[in-house]
Amino acid sequence: MIQSLEEPTVLDTTLMDSAELSEKLMTTQASAEPSSGQSHQTNRVNQPVDLKTQSDMKRVLLPIHQRNRAGFNDTFELSAHETIEAMNQSGQDIASQQPEFKLPLKKMGVTRTGVPVQIVNPFDSNDFVQISCDVSMHVSVAEDRRGIHVSRLGDTLASHTTDYYQSLDEYAMRVAESTRKVQHSDHAVVQVSGQFAFLEPLNGVKSKVSLESLLLSARAEASETGTKLTSGITFNHITACPCVQETFRHSHGPESDELMGEISRREMPLLTHSQRCRTTVLIDGASQLPNVATLLDCIDSVVVRCQNTMPREYELLTVYKAHHKPQFLEDVLRELSVSIAGLLHGNSPETRVRATSISMESIHDFDLDGEIDSSLADLEAMLKDE
């Protein structure tokens, strides 16, 4: 039985306004700051929690309800046990029968929504969070089996809601391996994704709080040779078009040389259009993954992420940063890939970094989208050349 960590600190937010909540959050955050001699990076890296050796861990309990209905034995002549045993003995387990056409199926399964998954808090390894997830479970079906046992999928999914996991990656791996086992399949794929919500304090002219979220995802592919994992994170950010800025710069004649020179000297961004983008980064086949906080630091060094509570000073800062570093969507995809590769040292050269993005164009009635897929070996070679 998996044990729980210490009870997490809970903020009593009853009748608390945003300024008070922000102050509470800042105080909590400050208490976690590294002491003298500790580096910020060391503090941000969460050490894995040993879920099996924590002495006080409690098993996750969901509400339990059993519907009131007449039982099988009260409805039919034979008992449930006798009925199922008779089917098995006579070879009438329909799913295990030979199909009429002996052709293998690549996949068969289900997708469920609103599945509760308990994982270690990505920002605090001493705490847990519950994420409501979409989970798809699919297995291969051999040419000599008519179908899958659907009830086993439901049971597998339900039984995995009562445990804690280090991450969505571990959850996906455990569910995939269990699904493959109970379905007697050669191959099982589980994909899981959920919105991880968190509060971000804003310490500005007025203390406020922003409710933010990231889409976390994981894919596990289980087979006889092992389980392959893909870890993903999706976020929103803005870009500013460099083309319009350069066109504007070249639109001025000699009479504006002094003005343009002063603008250049002060590194003041020129006018252009901006757009909101939604980008997903996938790390495929890595045995060692950076934690979410470290990954976000890397992402923030490349793009300007969107924010939901935006006081005026934060609004200006966000727009300024995006326009000060104008980017094509192509620039974002390339720079993200190279930067994230710097976090994956020690993984197999065959590890892949993939990124997809969509740009919701502000001056067009269409969107742009792009994708990049690179091996760690190629990306590390590029880093060495710099």
C-alpha cells in the first residue's frame, strides 16, 4: 500500500482579497527560497519523492457509491459464477474466439474524459495535485482473437485512480503495462493529458494573483521489449513580427536619421503586429527528464508566455519583451528545440525533441502552423558548433 507524505500547508482563502492572497503566496514562496550558499537552480530542481517509503502516506480515496438494483443471482436461473464458468468451459468467451477473417488490428480501445490522476506537484515535490485528465487506452488485437475485453479497460482505469504517481509519465507507463497484460496483447498505447492549474503571484504596484495553467501530457507505448515514453507540455505565448519592424525602419528618409538613430541607440522596439501562439513541446524516448519548473525556465528564455491577470505594468512589460525580440514562428520552433536539448544531457542520442505550434494571426483571417522534429544527437552537435 502506498503511503502519503506530510499534510501539505493549505492557505485559508476565505474572505481573502487578491492582495492578501498574493501576499500569502509571496510569503510561502519566499520561505522556499534557497538559503545563503544555495543556488537558485538547485532550489528549483525537485528531487523525486520515494512514494513507497513515505511512512505517513494515505491512499487516495474517491467517493464510493453502489447503485441499488436486483442482483444477477436474483434475476437469472444460474448464478453469475456458474454462467461465466459455463461460457469459459464451452469456449464461448466471445472476445477470445477466432474471428471469421484472421486479420490483425492495429489498435482497439477507448478514450475517457474527466479521469482523476494524482501526481507529485510539479512545483513542490512535498505535495500532490489532482489533475482531471483525458485518457485513451488502446491495444493491438492479434489475428486469432476476435476482440478485446472492454470491462478490463474500465477496471484498469478505475484501479489506477487510487494511487499517487511521480508524474503523468509514470501514470501512463503503469496503465499501459497493465492494459497490455490484462488484454494479452503484444502492444498497448496509453495517452493522457490534463490541465495543471496553479496560482502565480504578481508583486507590482498592486499585489494581485493570476490563475495560470499548462497542458501536461504523456504517451506510453508498452511492448515485449519495454515501454517507450513521450512527455509533453503545451503553453500559450505571443510573437511579434520582425518583418513589419524592418519594413517600418526602411520606410524613413534622411530627415528621420536622427530620430531612427536615437530609437536604435535606446533599443526601442518598432511597431508591428503580434499574435497569440499555442505551442506543444514533446520529448520522446528520454530516460532523464527535466522537471516542469526547469523546463519552464528554458521556455521563458525563448518566448514570452501569456498571462491571465495583467496589471498595466505587467501588460507593458509583456508587450515590450515580445516586440524587443521579434520572432517568426519558425524562429520559435528552432530556438526551443536547441534550448531544450541543453537540458537533456545524458540521454540517448536517439532521444527526439519535437515541437508543434499554431499562430493565431492578428492581421489575417487564417492561422499559421508549424512543426519540427530533431534528434538529440543533431541538436547537441549544433550546440557544440556555437
